[in-house]
Amino acid sequence: MKILKDVKPYKVKEPLFEGVRVIMSYLGEPYSPEYIQGISGAAFRIATGCPSRPTCCMMMWTTDLIKLLGYEYTEYPCYGSNGENLTTTMISAIQAQIDDGKPVLVWHAMTSAEWDVVCGYDEENRIFFGRGSYWGPEANEYHTEAWDRAEKAMEICPAFGAVIIGDKKGTYDAKNAEINALRDAVAHARTRKDQPEESGWYSYEGLQALRKWAEAYSNPGKDRDLADAYCFDIYHSTHATAPVFLREIACHFPEATEKLLQEAADYMEEEAKTFQSCSPYLGWNSPWGVNEERSQAVAPLLAKVANLYEKAIECIEQGLVLL
């Protein structure tokens, strides 16, 4: 048995990038949870209507963030290009990395179709110890699961397996990453998609997604479904990182842009608080099914979230124009 001590819990309930930060923190990197959510683009993303949206609508993929930060990485999928099972090879690679004193990023190891952090193994019982987004800052003990659980992701999505983070060989260009993240935030928020009525609203993004979400609950018969609960669970957590990120980077820009980013942070802070207030209506503990009283309560809250989000994006957009 080998278990690494003091691998910290997730501080943001987010499926793609918080695991990278947890590992980077263990390796000695100083990046805050808010900064990682910001430069990855996750702090400003919103896409609803399908439970897969938080893992499908992104500025970059998880390994792109690792590369952006200057690190090498090696991927160990559960299955090969011809369908051959490579899980045993993946498990051996994870064990070797943990023996070397480093946690490993593993898809579907602890949670469902998310990147988790594996930080220990028990060979006799064939289990992994680790962290995931479902067990946040309050978690003390490591979670445990069967060490071949990652291959079972094939039942719902690709079985990405493990990502071994290697040595730092590149240089992280913070200023460029921060500007790219701000530009993406604006472009994403302004995304507009026109689609036939029968295709539903699952593919809307940005401000349009928030408007459609509010509109759905403004009409009778809206069912609080799996997509509502999961998307709310992730996005209200990630959006709470946006004001901190904006305030952290604002001083890196000329005074006029700095002021606008600070203003955007204020709007995003209010947006996050309003979003959080939707918990009794959209969260996992809210009742399933149609409830018109719930719809009447949450629709105006979502509309307010959309308005505040739009004001924040307008400030960011104006700040970028001044650069």
C-alpha cells in the first residue's frame, strides 16, 4: 500500500481543471483555485440543457491547461485505438507515479465522467485512494474506489484513463493567458445559435443559455431535471471564482482597463450570489418534476443572473478595447 499524505481536497466543484490545480499545488505551484478557473476559461462558461455541458463546452481541454502551464504530460487511456483494454498498463503507470511521490489525474476514478486525483493505492484490495469534485473542502479522508473503475466510463463517455504530469519544461506566459481568457469570456458570452424548435435548447451557450434557462422556467410545465441540477451544481461554483480572478489580474493592466475589470468583478460577485440563491430550486436537493411555484420563484432569479453576467461581460469587453 502506498498513500501520499496531504493532497488537498477540491475547492471548486468543477470537472475539468480543479484536479490539475490540486496536483500542481502538491508539486509546489502557487496558483489559486480562482486563477486556474480563470485562465482555463471555466470561470465564465455557461451552457445548459444537457448534463454533459460542463465537460463539453470549454475553452480548452484539460491537457491543454497542463501544457499552458509549461508541463509535459503522458496519457494512458483505458482502451487502445483498436479497442484493446489497456487498463492494466494504466494502473501500473499510476502506481509508478505515486511511488515517485506524485498524484495522478484519472478520468472517472472517483466521480462520474470527471477528472479526479488519485493519490494512493492498495494492491491487495485493488483500490485507489483519491479526491474528486463531489467531496469538497470539508472532506478529510480520501475517497476509495476500485482501481479499474476508470474503464467503466465507456458506459457513458470515452474512457480517457490517466494523465501523468511530468516535468516543467516550458515557460508560462501569464499575460497572454489572461488576455486570451478574457477574450474567450466575451466571445463565449456572445455566442448565438439558431436552431429548429424540435432540436431543443441543449446547445445554447453563454448569455443566450442563461436567457433560455430563465425562459424555460417562465413557461408552464418545466421539469427540474438532471441537466438543471448538474449544470447548476457546477456553474454556480465556477462563477463564484470569476470575481476573485478578475481582481487578481486587474492590476496587470493599464489603469483604465483595471478599473473596468474591477467593475466586472463586482457584477460577477453579485451574479454568483444570485446564482447561489437558486439552490433550493435547481440543486440536487430540490424536488424532481414539474412545480409551478418553483418555476415562478426561480425564473426571475435566472433572469437577474443573466443581466448581471451581461454587465460583467460588457465591462470586460470595454477593457479589452482599451488595450
